[in-house]
Amino acid sequence: MIGRQPDENPAGIHLPLDPLPGHTSRGRLERVLRRGEFAVTTELNPPDSADPEDVYNRAKIFDGWVDAINAVDASGANCHMSSVGICALLTRMGYAPIMQIACRDRNRIAIQGDVLGGAAMGVANMLCLTGDGVQAGDQPGAKPVFDLDCMSLLETCRIMRDNGKFLSGRKLTTPPQLFLGAAINPFAPPIDFRPYRLGKKIAAGAQFVQSQYCFDVPMFRTYMQ
């Protein structure tokens, strides 16, 4: 858990805090999954606010219930507090975030910097996403980037972690220690192609996956088979 000095505490929260039942160490999600146990994750609805209390109050709801908390990256192409900012606040409080990184809004230079920044804050889990198109959000006039996609983003993070290098080949002084994830949508057509796409993500570096909401159990069972 990362502490702060009183004069760096705009929210008025006294840190470091004693560990709470719901607080999880940075590598808990990986340990739970590697043991073959049932893991529970949730998304933290990002605030339209610069007040850290808004994040803390939303995170407290999950105390004792989850193994990790997803910090979404402008999901639906709607602007909220950033994933990096939410992760910074969650790690200060001792929570284990899953930092989502979407390729829509940043090029590879900015993304690699965010990966290092997240790891430096104690983020162990990263979910690599292509990102929703800007036309789906509340600012459709925004310019999309998509310098990378989810496959190349996974490969980028894996190279940084395993080879200790940027994509440019320049060496990292301290490589990030990351548990890499990807998203799947079992219900997107063509259904028969979805497992092959998942296989490509695993080959690129995905170690865990999170699916979209699944309410059609028979169809999901077909996907799993």
C-alpha cells in the first residue's frame, strides 16, 4: 500500500490506512486464477469529477466482495476521470485495480508511458482493449487514434515486461511486472470465429480474459465448447 504525506492529501483521508477486508494485494487476481479458484471482479463507474472522494466512496462498496476492480478507460467513448487517475487513487487506498488501456485515444508513445506509470503506481493487472469508436460516445467529433489495436497492444506490453524494451528497442531500466488481460465478446458475429480471435489474443500475450455481460447461457456454453 502506498502512503501519502498529510500535505498531499486533498481528500482529507489519513494514509497509510490499516488493511481492510476488501483490500487486495496487487497480485491477488493472478494468484486466484492460477490456483484455479473462482475470481470476482467489478467495474468502478468513473466519476465526472476531479474529487478523489468520489472514487473512494464508490470503491468502498466492493470491500470484501471482489479480487480486483476494473478502472475503465473512457468506455463507450464517453469522457470521465481517466483510468490512470483512478488506478492512482485505488492503489493509494490499497485496492488492486485492473487498469484498462484503450487504443482509441493514444498512440504507442503515450500508451507505453501509461504502462510504465501504472506499473510504478503498483498496478499489476492491465486489460488491453481496442476501444469503442468515437461515434458511440458523447463527443463524436473527436479524432480517433488507433495507432495500435488490442493484439499489438498486448504484444507491446509483453515485450516491455519480458524483453525489458520499448517498441523502439530502447532498454528499460526496470521492466513493468504485469498480468495481461484481454476482452472477449462471445455473442458477436460470426460466432464460429470468436474462439479463433481469442486464440490470437492469447498468442499475443493475454493471460486472462474478461467477457462482455453474458445473459444467454446456452449461447455462452456453445462458445466455451
